[in-house]
Amino acid sequence: MKKTQSEYESRVIVGPHGVAAEEDHLVMGKVVGIGVGALVIFVAGMVWAWRIQVRTMAEMQPDGPPPRPAAMGQYEIGIVNQRIFEQDWHAVDKIGGQQQALGAGWGDQPGVKAHPKLDEAMERVINEARTPPPPPAPAPAPETAPAPGTPASPRQ
């Protein structure tokens, strides 16, 4: 059925700046039908992919999955740390011990320092940098060449 001019004009919306736009007409039945159809196709694809995976796993491992490896769950396998970095405190403990040893000094005998504290060592380096280096040793005098006509002495 064809709309009359007055029906057409009654659905035109005129904005504040004089822009005219027609009212939207959505057929919700079609929109919902397409959405439901897409979901059905998606679910069918999921079931199909799951069946392919189950069949392939049964073909590849007829006796079931292999047993759990003996090294599973250890802190380190080979040279690879197996824990997540955020959960691993070994590095923090190691660096903390090294920093404590650097700050307090350490030695073979209890209570004996084998090296100065870090601040003392840095002060010594700064003081050594401020003092000028000793003057270089004088260069040795060059050997003179023999006069022409005199035989050169054999060196042994």
C-alpha cells in the first residue's frame, strides 16, 4: 500500500538547524531471526570442532594421556626456572644477601672485615681521582748510530 504525501511528511523529523531526517523503521523480527540463526550456526561449529578434537585425541593416544613427568613441579629443570617471576623469591633473597655483604663487609673469620664498606671504598676512589698522577719516567736516551766507515760490533 502506497503512502500518501501527508503520511510521508508526518514521519519526517526536522532538527533545530533545518536538517530533515526520516524516522527509522526497523523490522525487529528479521534482526532477531538473523541473530538467533548466527548463534545456532556458531554452536553447531563448536560441537563439530569438539567432536573433531575428541576423535583426533583418541587416534593419537589410544591408551590415554602419558604419565606425569617425574621432574614436574621442581623449582628448576636443567637451567630453566619453572616458577612465575612474581612468585619466585630466590632472586630477591640472593640479592639481599649480596647487598648486606657489600654494606657490612665480610671475611674468613667472624668479625673481621675483608674489604671496606661501599661508602669507604667510594670515598677512596674519589680521593685518588682528585690527586694528580705522578709524572712519567724520563725516556731512555736513543742509541747513537756508528760513524761511517767503522765496523759494527756483532751482537750476541
